Amino acid sequence: MATGPRRTMASWHTASRVRGITRYGELVFRTCVGWFRVVAFAEAVSWAALLIAMVFKYGFDQPEAVTVAGWVHGVVFTAYVVLSLVVYGPLRWSFRVLLLALIASVPPFGSVVFERWALRRGSLTMPEEKGPTSWSRLVGALRELN
């Protein structure tokens, strides 16, 4: 049995906002990092769906499964690549990290492996200071050459 006062969802929601805690769904879709993490997971799920659809196509002679799963995977794959390019600047990724993110989109479940690696490494946190991005350093170096 609960010993304290019972909280309603509204009171929990208000109290959590005061303490700075937000539920997962509220926090994820407010940042580019949250969107990147969700799309990385969705890309892996769509890869799995495409692999299963290929079993249906070649094992059970049902090509419609690949048509649907392939279309969904194509959309999610494109979203992952675009989001990788979008978060490259704000997260101050090096070109190497961007390249790893893009390469991770090719093998099955590579996007989840990259997302976990980048999370452990701290590459999915917004930097405190607003230093130069890799792109601005590259542009500066090219201007010096001219």
C-alpha cells in the first residue's frame, strides 16, 4: 500500500515541470538530438522490416511486402541522412563523426550502434560554448588558400 498522498497525473505533471523533469515523449521531440535518436531507431526497425519482407518475397513469393517495407525504409533512411547533416553543425561534430553517422546508415542496425556510441562518447549533447563548427573551419581554411 502507498503511504504518501496519491498523485494525479496533472499534479505529477505540474510537480515534474517545477523540478525540471519532463517525460520522455515531451523531451524527445523538442530537440534535434531527440529527433535524431528516434529516427536512428526507426531506421534500424525499418531495416529489420525490409529484411523480413525480403524473406516473404523470396521464400513465399510475395513481392508486395518488399514494395511496402522498401518504401518505408527509403523514407526513414532519407530522414536519417538529412538529420545527420542537420545535427552536424549544432552538435559541433567533426567531419569524422559525420562520416561515421552516414556510413552507419548502410549496414543493418548500424544507426543504432552509432547512436549508442555517440551517446556514450557525449556527441549527442549540445555544447555549452558556441565555438566554430567543422563547416566554418573548412570555409575559413578555403578562404585562406585564396
